[in-house]
Amino acid sequence: MGSTAGMLLWAWILLDLGVCSVSLPEITDRSFIDECVREHNRARSAVTPPASNMLTMTWDEDLARTARAWAERCVFKHSPDVSRVHPLLSSVGENIWAGYPPSDFAVTSAMKDWVNEKQHYGYESNSCNKVCGHYTQVVWANSHKVGCAAQLCLSGVTNTKFATKEGVIFVCNYAPMGNVNRRRPYDSLGAACSGCEGTCVDNLCNSNYVAGGTNYVAILIVRPLGVIFTFITAYAVRHFYPDVFCYE
């Protein structure tokens, strides 16, 4: 009896001190990363009508850090400067989710709430009859980088119905950002992956190039090589044909 009373007293002390037994995954947790990427790609490969330009989603550490920095505030609203805090990317989108109790949190269930917004989105009319922006960001074809973070909020998540209770906020950042210029999230003309270069797996393009989009390979590799070649050519011409260049 005394032992039981002692355990109850200890449990009460831990609760009074705000100690929580729930452990949420870090942004470096491999299983957490894999689950975030997997659930995003599952939704992206299942869009109807099928997408001709849907890129495979991959993890980005910097986006995850940005998501964590905002999640740590425990406020259920979008970051006003998400595109300004990333060290490299100037176009960043954001989805947020909050839940209670913390023990119920799972990437799959949080993602399900976003993806279920599909029922409120009409592809042909490109319109929502309720909230559907989380879904369209998840399936935005050019948004091929994602980083997520889950934060335990011991004092609650501000702007929620459980603001005074322990809760969880889950944030995912995307690059390039989606939901821009009232465009459809993806193209449906042609077969799946027909608008991409590279291989096609589960209706997703395993390439960073999209026809009519941004060629990241060209930006990161081809363009710098072109600049170097230009300097070499200019030097060679100046060396062998000095009269070609005229100076005032």
C-alpha cells in the first residue's frame, strides 16, 4: 500500500513539474524522415486525374530546420516570413497541423487530415468548396523538397481549442512553394510522367527537371560550367588574337 502511494505521489510530482513521458521524433530521425517523404509521395502518386509532371518528393535538412524553428513557437498559424528564413531558398511553402493529446500524434494521421481535403478540391474548376490548400500544397507538382518537424508544446498550442493543454504542432515546409498564381497544382495532359525527363516510378518523375519548369541541373551544373568556358574562351582569344579587343 505504501509503495503504491509513493508511486502515485511521484507521478503527481512529475505532472506538477510539467514532465511529459511523450517523446516526439527529431528532424534527424531516419524513420520520421522516411515516413514524411513516403506519405507525401503516396498522396502525390495517387492524384486524379493522373499528373504528367509530378516530381518525386525528397527530404531537405534546411527546410526541416526552418519548420522546427517555427514549430517551437507552439502557435497555430503560418509563419509570416517562412520564405525569408531559409538560407538558400527564396520560395518556401508551409503546412501546419496541431493535435491533442500528444500520445496520439503520428505523421500518417496528420498527413491524412491534409490529404483528406482532396474531397473539397475540384481539379477541373481549380476551386475549393472548403479548406483544401494543405492538400494542393502536398500535391503541388514542382514542390519536390520537403522538411518537417513535430514539436511537443507543454503549455499548449496557441490558437487551438486545447491551448491550455499539452499538444503537438506538426509543420512541413516545401520548396519551391505551391499554391501560387491560382494555378492548378499539376498538369494532367498526357500520361503520367509524360511531361518529365528521367524515370517514372509510381506515377512520379525521378528527375529535377519538368518540361516548362525550372531545370535545376542546368542551374547548378551546366550554367557554372558555361561561365568557366566563357572565361577560358575570352582569355584564349585575348592571348592569341590581341587586336580583337579594343579599348578606349
